[in-house]
Amino acid sequence: MGTVFSITVRGTDVDPRALGEAEAWLRHVDAVFSSYREDSAVSRIARGELAPQDCAPEVREVLRRCERAREHTGGWFTAGHSGGFDPSGLVKGWAVERAAEELLAAGATGVCLNGGGDVQLHGGPWRVGVAHPLRPGRVAAVVESRQGALAVATSGPAERGCHIVDPHTGQAPVGGLASLTVVHEGLTDADTWATAAYAMGPGARAWLEAQPGVTAFAVTAAGDTWSVTPDEDGEDVTAP
């Protein structure tokens, strides 16, 4: 998937095979869903060589989730903007969330699985630093998770340049943020919602405020910040 993954597991009764199986799963996802591999299922679907109904179950699952995300976000998240086909905006979060659940099922009492800066947590306590998009080496916020499942996903151009576009225009979002972090229970939703909300530009805050149980933290292009915090316990987001 073109990025670095790291896994931290807590617990004394974890099946020793679980970490290898998690790595194998992530490599399998890359082989199946990479838009950079000519032989991947995603590339074959995009070229019209493979029908979605003929794909493996995990591909059909991702396509269903992409459609639900498109409907939930009013079209701001889509795997088919500009006439193409690329579900990678959902796949990484989905793959990480599933791998973390498998590690938990294998006996871990705590899991921190980081895929390119998007993190799925189980157990606790955990502290996740959110990189500052305008000040390299600095932290813009810290997410503290005390228990249960929690995911942290950040979208923006700081690491990879402008790679998220307004699906209605195919251009960079007007009034785009420097970064947008979404905190939610699962990384599939947190990642897709961060992507969609970032694409919304000035409309991101209002949309996120309407999502139940979502915490968000944004840094504007001018360096200002804003946040969305639900009236729930379970995590704290603080800015240094």
C-alpha cells in the first residue's frame, strides 16, 4: 500500500502466529487492491476485465462498503470519481481495522496498529500524536484512549501532496484544510469520513458535527485550529 505499518500488542496469552498472520493479511490486501499493480483485482475491474460479482468475497465487501460510504457522505466519498475506479480511500482503514480485530481475537488485551499514520486501537491506555501539517517534527494534537476500540485517521496534503480531490469537480478542494483528523470507533469509518470531510472544504465542520459519536480536529491553511467533540467519554483530544 506504499506506506509503513507498525503493530504493538499487549497481553501474555497472544497466539504467537497472530502477528505473522496480520502481516500476511496486509500483504494480501495490497496484492488484491493496489491500483499500482496491473494484475490486482482492482486494476482488472478498472480495465473491464473482471466483473465485481466474479471477485473474491473481500472485494465484494469493500465495494459494498464504498457504496455505503458514498451514500452516507452524499457523494463526497466515492471509489469512482472522474470516471475511474479506485477504492483505496477505504481499503487501508478497512484492512487495518480487520487485522486489529484478528489480533484481539488471538488473545491480545491491547492492540495498536498503525498504517501510514492512521491508527486502530483496542484496550488501553494509548496516546496517539497527530503530526502538525505546517510544523514538521511538531505534534498538533494528542488523542488519549482509555479503553475499548478507537480509531484515529488524518487526511490532508502534508505527507503526499494534494491527493484528495472534490469528486464533483476533480480539483483540489476550495478552501482546503492543512489537515483533518477524525476519531471514531472503527478505522474504516474514521478514514473514509476524514477523506470525505476534507474534500468538503469549508463544509467539513458542519457535516462532522452532524455525525454521532465523532471527534474531529482540524488545522487550517493559516495555522488556526477547530475541533468537534461529542458529549461522550472514552477519549480526549488535546492540542499542545
